[in-house]
Amino acid sequence: MNYVRRAKALLRLWRPRWRRAQLRALRLLMRLAPSERQRVFVLTIIVGALCGLAAVAFHLAIRLGESLLIDRAMAARGRAWIGWTILVPTLGGLAGGILLRYVVPLARGSGIPQVKAAYAVRGGRLSFFNSTVGKFTVGVLQIGSGASLGREGPTVQICAGVASLVGRAAALSRDNLRRLLPVGAAAGIAAAFNAPIAAVTFTVEEIVGDLDQTVLSGVIVAAAIAAAIERAILGEHPVLNIPAGYALRHASSLVLYAALGVAAAGVSLAFNESLLKLRGWFQKTSLVPAWARPAVGGLVTGALAVVALAWLKTGGVNGGGYPTLSVALAGQLTVKVLLALLAMKLAATVFSYASGGAGGIFAPTLFIGGMLGGCFGFLDASLPHHVAENSVGAFALVGMGAVFAGVVRAPMTSVLIIFEMTGGYGLILPLMISNMTAYALARHFRPTPIYDALLEQDGVHLPRRGARPPHALDALLVSEAMTRDPVTLAANTKISDALDQASHHDHSFFPVITDGARLVGTITEARLRRLAAEGAGARPVSLFADAAAQVFPDQPLVEAVVLMDTAHARQLAVTSRGDGSRLVGLLTMSDIVRAHARAAQTAAGFASQLKEVKTDARDKRN
């Protein structure tokens, strides 16, 4: 804990210097790009380049960590490798758990749910310390020590954190800061997978949720720049190497490709359900302290890795498993090995993630799908007597996309990402059949996608298009949702001092009040930064406060939502009904989402209780 306090003291020492550097950079940016639209375009290019470099650094750091930790443990002489292979992931999980518990608690998980929540609810704001520095450090530590997790999800959060930092440093408005977040996410996916087209579709499908034209152009530019940087540093090669020439050679195989889609849906549901249930158990249990839980995942993964090496003579349980997956795509693994690795990788990933580790499920999902598809490839070779090597590799390739579609629920990305990762385009029809079958069946039996389900498990409910429970907001008042003690700025505070106060909070919107809590107006942190950059740091904040949209505590919450929409605002000042200038609270979109979720949960609970009462009454009558 002393080290944590020293680190925080060092951050406080450097914060004024960092702020002065930000202001100098902002002044230069405002000279080069006077309008905010121009600044957003310039920042898109900067974010794409920075995210490409960050993704490459993360990739290389994980390689270095693996070579120093888990690879060295598995290569130990004699029987010592058994103990080291179990111990290293366990200690890595323990160290990661301590950091996640006491230093960077927001760096837990894959990173994509956090980015989705930041985009949908928090206006594009992510903590740079947790999202970028913390995620980078803990991700390298856990994946490098052998956790069964991937680097792709953390790369998205790292790059989104970079985009959020750049946007806040450039004093962007809330809407443009929010639009910059998917730019960073797309750049991260493009650099992690070397797949810029799939990065665009994934960002549209999973992060944004719809085809927002104002976001799409920036996403495309950033993805292209990040992929170009990744290829320039690491080389122009696909993530997975497969033999050339895989294609649909026999129409009779389409029946088995459809069956593969059904099996992929079953595996996807098993993966999602076991992950959520085990994660819920870890969150509730008091048997294992929170800081020690990732060590449990490391212990299970290490033990399974020992079994795989001793029994199957192969790796793949640790990390993303790409080297072993490449062997499967070449058709060089037996059915026994494929089935065993499928089960082991699923169990190792579920324990690594559910226990609270920092890492993604992209790569493990592709690995599991490759093992499942390879099994169907042997079936295709034995029944219609097709060439075994071609069938196993082709089915493994299709299985990757099918399980990905069933788990992640991004159908367009599941097709495109296989093409870009492998450089092969000869299996488009089987891919579409298997992927759409897996996606449709998995969605039918579990409508909530995995990332949304993980957020809901943490109490974060994202607004869904066309899915609002009827009258969920109509019965609520503003007073039931508002923040009663908002962070405010005194009217006579200097701009420079106000900016210093604002930097100590996670909010971006501040009411400006007089000594008697009289509302003068509102101002954003981005506006404060621009004013400081323009040389107005010594002037009082009241001169620049904007007129605030206001509501009263006794108004229906649905009226506040309508006012937000018409005023194009995401925050409303709440003033006293008897004295319209006295501030009593602040209502934000996040407050409304939380109130909406509580109301929906209460309604669902009441409906469940009513159903039980009716059932008991019917049983008594019978």
C-alpha cells in the first residue's frame, strides 16, 4: 500500500506539468484546426496512429512476457516443468488480482463491455490510468504468465482509453468525445487482428450498435491507419497461416456445415452459460478473497496445460492458442486431440475470465471453434470419403467463425474476420451457412449477448433500441433518479482554478452557483480547457456559464427525457419548484438509465411474485 500512496503522490506532482503541456498542445491544435469538426478529423488521424503503436507495443510485451514466464516454465528440465507450469499462471493470477483489487479495479475483464458502457452511458469518458495503463500492465502479466485469455479485448479498451484521453485533452464536446471512442476501438481491433475491414464491422455491430454515419468515416480512417502501422512494424502476414486452396469442393458437405452451425450454437451457449454462472459464483462467494480469485483461474489453467502437454503432447491451453490453432487448420491434429483441447480450452477460459482476470475471449473463442470444426472435418472425410486433410482444415476454419458468431453475436464480423485473419476466401458459402445457423440458434435460446450479460451482472444496463419496458419511466419522478449532491463550481472561481477542480472528478459537466446555491448556469470541462488555452484562465467562470436546461424534482422522469432530447442535452439542472434559481440536484443520462433499470427489475420481480401467488392459489383449488 505504501507503493500505491507513493505512486499517487507522484501523479499529483506531475499533474500540473501535464496540464500545462495539454494547454500548449491545445493552443497549437486550435490554431491548426479552428473548428471542432476539423479538430475531430485531425484527432482521428492521431488516435489511429497512437492506437496502432499501443496495440503493437501490447502485442510485443505479451510475447516477451510469455517467453520469460510460461514458455520458460513449460521448457523446464526433468519433471520440474509440471510444477512450474502450474505455479507460474497461479502466481500471475495472484499478482494480477492484487493489482485489480487495490490499484486498477476498472481494468478487470475483457475490456469490450467497459467500452460499450462508456460509449452508451458515460459520454465516451474512460479512465486512462485504469483503461490503458492498468489494462496494459495486468494484461501482459496475466496473459504472459499463461492465463487462457486473449489480447484482442484488452487492446480495444487500451486504444479506447487512448482515444478518450486525446479527446478530453483536446477539449472536445461531449458528443464528439463520444464519437471518438469507437475510433479508438476500431483501431485496436484492426491492429490486434490485422483485420481493418472486420474492425469496422465489429465496431458498428458491437460498440456503436447502428450505422451512425458521423462515426463511420472516422472508424474507417483509424482502422486503416492502425492496421498499416501494425503491418509496417510486425510485417504483412495473416494472424493464422493456413494451406492455400481451402474451398467448398463437394456440395454434399453443406449438410455437415449446417450441422456444424447447430453444434457451434450448443458450444456457444455452454460457454456463455458456464462463464456467467461461474462468474456470478465468484462474485458472491466469501470463500476466496477478491484479490486471490484470479489465482484460482491460473491454477486451473496451469493444471489443464500440464494434462495437455503430458497426455496430448501439445499446447494451446494457455494464452490465445494461435500456434496450436494453426496446426489444427493444417489438418494435423487427431480427433482425440481436437475434442480434448476443445473441452480443456473451454474450461480454462471460463475459469480464467470468471475468476476476475484481465483478458479477452476473442482468441479462445476462435480456438474452441477451430477444434469443434476439425472434428466435423473428420466426420466429412469418413462419411462421404473426402480427402481428410482438406476437410479437417476447411471445417476447422469455418468452425472458428461459427462459434465466434454464437458467442459474440457479431454475424458480419464473424465472416469477415476469418477471411482477413487467414487470407483465404474460398469458403464463403459454408461460412455463411454455419455462422448464421449458430448465430440464430444461440440468439433464440439466449437473446442477451455475452458482453451485455456481463454488464448486467455488474449492475450496468445499457439502453436497447426498441426494448424499453412499458411505462418503466412514466411512474418515476425526477427526484427518484437525480443526483442530490452534484459537484459544482462557485461563480467567482477563476477558469484556471475551475479547471484544476474539474480534473479531480470524473464528471464533464458542472453547474455554476453563487454562495446561496443560486444557479448561474453550467459549463463543461472541455469548455474550461478551451478557455484556458485561449488565455482566459484568470477570468471568473460565471462570465462563460451557459444557460442551463432545468427541471423540477416533482416532474415525471419521462418529461425530463423528452426535454433532454429536444434540448440536445445529456444533463439537466434540477431546481426547486418554489424557487426556480436554487439548485437542488443534477439529472444525467446515467441517472435515468439506472432508474430505468431499477424500475424494470422491480416490475419483473413483482410480476414473478404475482405469478407465484396465482400458481399457489391454483394449486390450492386443485
